[in-house]
Amino acid sequence: MKINAKVNISEWRGPQLVQRARFVFGKYCVEADQRLKASIATQQFEWPNVTIRKNRSTATSPRDIIDTGAFVRSQERSMLNATTCLFTWNVPYSSLILTGYVTKKGNQMPARDWISPAIRGEYSMERFFEKEWRKLGFDKF
């Protein structure tokens, strides 16, 4: 026995789904911007010694990565297109904060990854999309 069936998928609404996905992505980028700044300000980074910072505060461990404030103020968010968001930190030492470094005296200074805590786990794009997608009335596909 052979069965031929014709199905008309008129409920797809592809262009509307794409438009909503782009809208949610834009919201995520705004949220991620704030979460990245909050991660920089959170006392979560282990450090091998006590430091008197340039702003004259004493930093112990765990600590945040705000000293003069220049680093957190240098954060910029750019929407390159509807599906690409770029974050940059425009101070010459930003990569040293992220990856760690060795001092001239040979001391190893640890990496301080502020990015992963801000965009992973409960703050992941996937979880954000799920929550926002439901708010838009898309419980099911």
C-alpha cells in the first residue's frame, strides 16, 4: 500500500520568528553588558597578596578587578549586525587581567576571567532566550 500526503504548513511564520529572535538577542546583549560590569565589580578573584591600589584602597583576596575604574569604564558594546554583538575593553592591560601575567621579578599573577561568570550557567544565552521566548508567547514550537 502506498500513501501520498500533502501538508500545508501555513502556521510557520518564519519571518516573524526570525524578527523575534533578533529582538531577544538584542535584549541579551544589553543584559550581558550589565552582567559583565557586575562581574568586574564582584569580589570573586583570588589574588596572592594584599595590594594597596592606586585609589588607595586595600585589596585582599578574593577581590574585584576595579582599581581606578578605568578598566570597567573602558567596556564597550557594539552591535555589528542583527546577530553579532562585540564587547571590548579598551585599556592596554585588559588582556593581562584576563590571561594573567608574570612580573619582571618572575612572580606569576593569576588570570581573572570576568567574562565566563557573566555569560555562563544561569546567565547563559540559552536560558535567557528560553525565558524571553516564553514572555513573547512561544511556549512551544
